[in-house]
Amino acid sequence: MPIAQSLVLDNEKEKLVKTSEKKSGVSEVKKMMALKSHSEAEKRRRERINAHLITLRGLVPSNEKMDKAMLLAEVISQVKQLQTNAAQASEGLNIPLEFDEVKVEKLEGYAGNGSSSFRASLCCDYRPDLFSELRRALDDLPVHLVKAETSTLGGRTKNVFVFTSSGEGKNENAEARELISSVRRALSNIVDKSSASAKHTQELYFPRKRQRVSYFDSSSSSS
């Protein structure tokens, strides 16, 4: 049985060539199958999006009928509010940070008897001899420890100290700056030692931690 033929344009040869209707029919079938597959995939994608939107509508406490844009805007607003609430709720909590930090600041007001109050904190990897080193460092400094708080989480520890120092000198701000610098150096040496002792373990078993030492000196702004 003869196969009907037709002329089609060959783009590469830029001329008309003969082709069979049978081959052309196979190509059309493949195109139809590809279009059908794409259409079904697109339908499934729209169904998933609509299902997620329905879930979001149930989570957003609103009586108003919102379109997709309004719904997404409301969700973004509520997520931002939740982030703000979480930050406010955790403010003041003694939670260890993921990076090393040393912070020393002078507190407002006096502790009594002409003494100034200070707060110091350090965050680093925990090690068994850390607390004894902190105790020795504070004993070597001209300070009186008033309060100490310690917390640990996932191998990290944060220690916060409140201490006082007599301000009997003529230049109180200069003395405060000098004391803050001394405390900061002592605590930074401990943090550096802790980081060095844990460096080998971190390189072998964990991603290398980013070290950041943060300084805060509130007395410099009052001088």
C-alpha cells in the first residue's frame, strides 16, 4: 500500500522535502502527549498552591474575604510581628550565642558608698576548667563580685557577672575606662584559650565556628 507523501520545509537545507503522512502523524501524537503531560503537571501545581492558600486562610484570624495578594501580605505582617514578640520575650535571657563574645559595660547609677556598677559577659565553648579560670581572673582584678549567672546549651556557655568598683579617684570616667579595659582583656584571654582548646575538635567533627569578639564600652560616651 503506497504511503501518501507531502512537502515540508527543511530549515537546515532551506528547501522543500518530501515526508510521509505516517511520520507526520507520529510527530503530532508526540506533541499532543507532551502538551497533555505539561497540562496535567500544571494542574497539579495549581492544586498544591490552592491547598497551601486554604491552609494560610485558616491560620490568619480575619473575617474579611481576601484575595491572594492581601492574604500573603497579612501573613508576612503576622510573621514579622511574631519575630518581634519572640525577640522581646527572649530579651534579658542568659542564652549562649553561637559565636564567641566578650562584653563589658558600666551600669547607670551607683551601687552605693560611691561605688560604680559594671556588667561583664562572655560566651564561648564550655570546658571543665573554665569556671576556675574565671574565678581566678576576677580575684586578680580590683572588683567586688555582686552577682553571677551561668547557662550552657549545646556545648556553649554564657557567663554574666555584675561587679562593683570603688570610684575614689578624681577622674571617675578615666578609672571606669581603665577597669573596663582590664576586665575585657582578662575575659578575652579566657575566651581565646577556650577557642584554641576546642579548635582541633571543631575542625575534625564540626564546621568551623565563626569567632567574633564584641566590645561595648558605655563609659566612653559619657566622658
